Amino acid sequence: MNKSMRNSLIFAIGLVVAAGVSAKEIKVASNNTAYTPEEVQKLANTAVKMGVKEPLNMNVASGNLIVTGSSDTKCIFKVGTAKTPQISGISCK
């Protein structure tokens, strides 16, 4: 293995480790979805990045997931009615 490949491999491993360490679990106060904890965290992370403050409340009805929190910002994810979210749009206000 040449020096360039070795350095690239070490750098890539470092990125993976850093990403895993920096992943923060978002606090969810209420959740009526049937989604897996991983899917809930991904949706919650997106809502937090869009301005919703923790702890989050997640309520799904009629194919829309409404995410609210301790801020005035509310996100609506168009997720469909499948057992896994099929996001077709996001609106945050």
C-alpha cells in the first residue's frame, strides 16, 4: 500500500469515527409514529436543523408528520401512509 492510499484510508476512518461521535440524540417528548427509532431520529434531526427546538413532539395523521417543540417553529413532513416515511415535501414555519 503506497503512502497516499494509506493516508486516504486513515482520513476516511477518521471521518467515520468523527461522524459517529458527533451524532447527538434528539430529545423527543411525544411520538405517535410507527417509525423505527433511527427513522425518528433522522426526522427529528432535520426538524431541529430547520429551527424546531427540543424536546420535540411528533404527530402523524393523514400522511403528514407534524413536528413541534419548545419554539414557535413547526415543520410538516409529507410522509405518506407507509410504515416507513416516504418524504415528498417539507414545510417549516
